Amino acid sequence: MSSTLATDSAERLRRDGDAAVISLAHAHSAHVSASLALRHGLRPIQSAIAQAEADRAALESDLSAVLAATARVQSEASEDHAVACAEAAELNTTWERHIDNIHLLRSQLRVLEAALSPP
């Protein structure tokens, strides 16, 4: 009887072990399926993130180029403004000299007219 009991217990343990192995295999299969589905679902998201990062890098590069161009234009504009101011100052000085010369010539003309007119 103890050998029958031992045989029955051994058989029950074997069946329980087989059932546990089968359950473990099903759980592993479900885990693999879930992992594959998750990876498959993450690929488009990862791809979109990578594309967004590439777009951001391109925009940052474009922004840097625009800022550099703006700085160049501002620098050139400042130089042009300085040159224009210097030229305007020079023209103003020249204009003032011409006006002074005109006043001097008028003055000299009056003196000559006075000298040439009969007393």
C-alpha cells in the first residue's frame, strides 16, 4: 500500500509538474507576445521621437544661421550708418564753408561796388 501511495504521489507530482511547466510555457509565450507587441507599438513612437529630434536640430541650425546673418546685417548696417554719418558731417562742414564763402564774396562785392560807384 505504501508503494501504491508513493506511486500515486509521484504520479500526482509528475502531473502537477507537467501542468506547471505547461503554465510556465503559456506565461512565457504570453510574455514574448506582449514584448513583441510593445516593441512593435514603440517603434513608431521611437521613430516619431527621432524625427522630432532631427527636426529640432535642423531648426536650431537654421535659427543659428538666421541669428548669424542678422548679426552680420546689423554690423554692416552699423558700419554703413557710421560711414553715412561721417559723410553727412563732412557734407555739412563743406556746406557751411560754402555759405561762409558766399557771405565773404557778397561782402567783397559790396566793397567793390562801393569803390566803383561815383562819390
